[in-house]
Amino acid sequence: MDVNIYKHSQYNTIMEKQTYEKSILLEVIGDTVENRIIDFLIEGRGLDYSKKDIAEGCDISRPTVYKVLPRLIKESIVKEQRMIGRIALYALNLTNERVKALVRLEETLLKDSMNSMTGEKINSIARAKSYLPAPAAV
């Protein structure tokens, strides 16, 4: 993790700079602003987020979220979940058929990724064992 130190007169402020990592789903469906928001909300299923949270989680600007979110709401992909004071919180609309298909796609991609990682790990363990001397006979 990158750490930047910003000096303010006699105080030092340490800010952690988080880097955005593209998910497996985005590699398949494409890395667009809309897809980043959908992917972020899929990963955080069951939770609701403010526009600021979405912007930070997707590594996009808040004005972009204000521009794109209404389209996703109109298409029933995202829904306004609740209000806390004047802040609206948004969540994925899990009743939408397109959203259901994307959730299933992500689950399949993750499962395939885990299976391939497990297979690679087993193969690397087998290769490593082939280099070890045979156990001594007792």
C-alpha cells in the first residue's frame, strides 16, 4: 500500500492511497463507469451506499456518479434503499433479471478462478514433492 505524507505547518498527516483493482467480472464485461458501479454494488450485496461511498469504492469522481446513477436507477439496476437525513443510500436491485444474471456470472467466474488456483496449487505441490528425497524405509 502506498503511503503519502503531506506536511501542514507543524503537523504531519499520513494518508493511505488505495489503488483500484479490476475485478474478474470487469475483465469479462468491460471496465466502464456503469460496470464499475454495478460491480462495486455486487461485491457489497446486502449493504447500501451513499454517492460518496460509491465514488470512492469505484475510483471515480462524485460528479460522474451523479451523472450515471440516475440512468442505473431508471433501468432498475440500482434502487434508492433509504435516506439518512438528507443523504440517500443506494443498493443493487436484486430483483432485476439483468442483475441476477450478473451476480450468477460473477459467482461462476469466482468459482472457476478458485478451482484453477486450487488446481495450480495442487500441481505446484506435486512438482515440489517430486524434488524431495523419498522417505526412508523403516
